[in-house]
Amino acid sequence: MMIRTKQPWRILRPQIDEQTEEIMEIDPIELRNALGRFATGVCVVTTASEGRAPIGMTVNSFSSLSLDPPLVLWSIQRDSDCRAAFDAASTYCINVLASDQKELSGRFARKNQHEVNEADRFFEGELGLPVLMGCLVAFECTIDARLDGGDHIILVGRVKAVHQGDGDKPLLFFAGGYQELAS
Ligand SMILES: Cc1cc2nc3c(=O)[nH]c(=O)nc-3n(C[C@H](O)[C@H](O)[C@H](O)COP(=O)(O)O)c2cc1C
């Protein structure tokens, strides 16, 4: 079937450099903005390993992967200051944030602010990981695989314990900003 309606939207595609005639990838900023139109939840991933202070990092790359076996994933920027901690770790905990935890999300997204300290409202989970009070749900995982994901590394986790909070309002991220569900 021929669809004759004219393409009504602006289209992003690789361009050819007029001078070098090389194909250039889609502009990364435009691509990031386009990808940002996919709404996500927000999580703080924590980890703790022998001889290192426990840390947390804000991410929205979390995704469910498999029920049998029980797998989840998220990805970390290769050049993140948190890389060393997650490289050394064999476990992590995904803390899914509630709508009233925006400040916490901001705090764990700032450089040099990753240490989980006494003032933070965490408790120790089954695997000895920091579990965040007030989050919607937390998944303690062992790290099953580290996969190449371009400028990110994909960390596949096997879920070993689930902590269920009682909140029902998620913190959302859309188009570069925080959002909440309309009631
Ligand atoms: C809503 C939100 C989602 C983010 N998602 C990710 C992510 O999935 N992976 C990642 O590596 N960084 C992500 N970041 C960025 C890190 O939180 C932040 O860059 C990092 O903690 C600060 O840089 P550093 O890791 O070098 O200290 C996200 C930040 C925000 C605010």
C-alpha cells in the first residue's frame, strides 16, 4: 500500500559533510532532546563494597529485563566519577524515587556529592546495600553482566531482594525536567 500523506514532522537523520563527504551521525544534542521525549521514572542506584564508602547516583536508564531469571538493567557513563565504585562492586540497589524525593535526585546527580552519609535516610538491606527510606520500591541485585553500551556500560543485575514501600506517586523525568503524574 502506498501512503501518500506528506511527512508532516521534522526529521533527524545522518547528514553528509559537504567538504569531506563523510556521513555524520545525528547531532547528539538533537538526539538527546528527542530521546528525552520518552518519559521515565527516576532512581538512585547505591552500592557499597569492601574498603569503600557507600555511594549513590541518580539514573533514569533503569529498565526491567527478565522475570525468569529475575533481571534488571541500567547504564553508567564511562567517564562517571562513580565508575570505579561500580567497577569494584558485585552488588547494587535500585531505589525508585517517589514524587517528594526530587531534592534527593538532584543531590545524587551532582559531582562529588555521591557519598551516602549519616544524614541520609537509608537502612541496610539484605545484601548490606543502602536502601532509601521513602522510596516506592528498591531492588537489591548482584551484578550478573557488564555489557558494552557505547559511551555507557550496561550493568545487568539479578534481583535478590525487593523492598516494597507504601507510596504510590512516582517521580518522573520528561523532556529534561521533573514531572509528576496528574491525579
Ligand atoms: C534524571 C537524571 C537521570 C540520569 N540518568 C543517568 C544514567 O542513567 N546514567 C548515568 O551514568 N548518569 C545519569 N545521570 C547523571 C548522573 O546522575 C550525574 O551525571 C552524575 O551523578 C554526576 O557525574 P559523576 O558521575 O561524574 O559524578 C542522570 C541524571 C539525572 C538528573
